[in-house]
Amino acid sequence: MRALTYLEPTKIDVIEKELPKIEKSTDVIVKMLKTTICGTDLHIISGDTPEVPKGLTLGHEGVGEIAEIGESVTNFKVGDKVLISCITSCGHCEYCKRSLYAHCKDGGWILGHLIDGTQAEYVRIPHADNSLYLIPENMNDDVVVMLSDILPTGLEIGVLNGQVKPGDTLAIIGAGPVGIATLLTAQFYSPAKIIVVDLDDNRLELAKKLGATDTVNSKNPEAAIQRIFELSNGVGVDVAMEVVGFPATFDLCQKILSPGGRIANVGVHGASVELHLEDLWIKNITLTTGLVSTSSTPMLLKTVSAGRINHIEELITHHFSFDDILKAHDTFKNAAKTKALKVIIDF
Ligand SMILES: NC(=O)c1ccc[n+]([C@@H]2O[C@H](COP(=O)([O-])OP(=O)(O)OC[C@H]3O[C@@H](n4cnc5c(N)ncnc54)[C@H](O)[C@@H]3O)[C@@H](O)[C@H]2O)c1
Ligand SMILES: [Zn+2]
Ligand SMILES: [Zn+2]
């Protein structure tokens, strides 16, 4: 089979590999139907993640059909169409028992990170019973792919950690795919105001279409802070979500909170940030962090299937066939130029 493979920092290629085999009775083999590329893949390719072995197949998102099944898998049968979660979980270790699947003792984020991932014609999924989901009949497969990673991330690490409540004023810093996912799922909780902040006017325009009440370009951070205060009655926002992963955007979050406010950090930070506890403590500020567990996936499947979150398809800007996966990577990498948000790769 063919697999998009990480060769060494800055180098990927499609190479021919052996078909994956069942290794444990809890595994299944999935024949891929659709996958996508994540910003995290770009981090891996650039060499930011030295734990990733050379020769690994990338990808931790997608939809596929079960091709082969381990003896002890009970939830699925050959031929079932399934959503692959970006997080693998055994379902019975002490972290899984707390729904903290991100830290499963025999899983977590391993797909396309420590074991071969979904940007290949076939993939082995360990602990299949707890790491795959049947797809409701009426759902569009492209939309379902958005439930592997970005929608649960936006909901769990942005909206739920940030404790968004009816009437709240939110600021979402970063309107990439994950920022847009927080924007879509925050609307479950009827916030009064959602201010989306980014440097890219195209992305801000999309945010407006998908439910942002206001948008702010933060090219000039001081002017942006002033504008956010104007938009939040001069007191600052109830929840600031950091969905970028840079010191500058974390800093912005610390400067726009009202007393009692919450920072929900979603961005993956490669460099340390300055935490201004000297200002935050007296304002009763809460800070949350986290790696997505995808424990919200069953709920998201039901709500999307019932038509309770709309416009998810607007996140998908490009389609490629697997033959053109290198072109897809190129398009995704040059998002500023190509205006790519999520690209779908069809097998
Ligand atoms: N916590 C988790 O479990 C988890 C899971 C998935 C992704 N992530 C992280 O979430 C973050 C967002 O992911 P994404 O795929 O949407 O990334 P992305 O790079 O597509 O989007 C980031 C956005 O931030 C904007 N931006 C950059 N600098 C800015 C600045 N100074 N001010 C305002 N906006 C700025 C960019 O224009 C871009 O639109 C990444 O750090 C990613 O690694 C975290
Ligand atoms: Zn991802
Ligand atoms: Zn576990």
C-alpha cells in the first residue's frame, strides 16, 4: 500500500509499505476513505517533535471502512464505516476511567505520532472498541472528518475548559481550523458576544459568517486590546481562548480579561510564555490547559447528525485525491497564499 511518510526533518514522500497486520486481539485494520492534514503534521515535518520516528506514516484524522478485525473487538464488524479519533484509548486504565483518554496508559495521541497514522491506504487502530465510532447514516463523510480532532478540541479545551455560559463575552484568539471549531461549538452555550481575533482578514471574514459577533485584526496588538475593551463594555471579556500557540497571543489573553475571567489555552506552545500572576491573582483569573481527550465525540456525532451545528463544511476549502497528497501538503503548508483551512484527501 502507499503511505505518506515522514522521512527526516522537512522531508516527506509517498512510499510503498507492507499492509498493516492485526498485532493484538483489540486491533482492527481500517481501509481509509478520507483523511486530512493538521497543523500538528506541519510541526512534525519541520522537525519540532524529535520523538516522531523517521519512516512513520503521518495523519491522525479520518473516516474509513473496517477491513479486518481482532478476535476480542465487539463493537464493530468488517464493512462498518467508522470515524477514527485522533486519540487512542483502552477504556479501562485509570485515566480512561476518568474520561481523560488523552493520557491513556496504552494510547493517547499515538496515531501519526508514535505509530503509523491515517495518511495511508490502510491503518491499524489499537483498542478499536474505544477509539472508533460508527457514523450515523445521514452524515456527510467530509464533515465527519472534522470530528476526529478539531471539533472535540475546540469544544473540550476551549469551550468546556473556559466554562462558556449564556450571556458571556468571549474572545477567540486565532481563527484557524481549531479557532473556528471553538467558534462553532461555543454557540451551544449562547454567549452574548463572540469576538474573533486574527491577523488574516480572510479568516476573520469566515468567522463573521460562522457566528462571530465582532472581529478584530490584531496586527497592532495595543489597538486590538483597546478595541476588545470597547466591545466588552470597557471591562474586558469573560473568557479568552488562546488558539494559536505563541507568546504574543497568550500575552494578549492575559490583558483582555474582566475580573473573574478565564483563559482557556488551546494552542500548543513551543516556547515559554510570561505568566503575569502579579496582575492576574487580584482579578480572580482562572487558567486552563489541556490535550484533547475526544470524550465529547459521541455527543458531537449526535448534535451534528441532528443538524444542531451548521456550516462545518465551510471549514473545508480544498479536495484532493490520495494520488495528489503531496500537492495537498503543499497547499496546506502555504495556507496564507492558498487560503486553505482544512483539505480533504479522498482515497
Ligand atoms: N490542545 C489540543 O489538544 C490541541 C489539539 C489540536 C490543535 N491544537 C493547537 O491549536 C492551535 C491552533 O490550531 P490550528 O490548526 O487552528 O492552527 P493555525 O495555525 O491554522 O491557526 C492559527 C491562527 O492564528 C493566527 N495568528 C497567528 N499569529 C497571530 C497573532 N499574533 N495574533 C492573532 N492571530 C494570530 C493565524 O493567522 C491563524 O489563523 C495550534 O497551536 C495547534 O497546535 C491544540
Ligand atoms: Zn491534529
Ligand atoms: Zn486507557
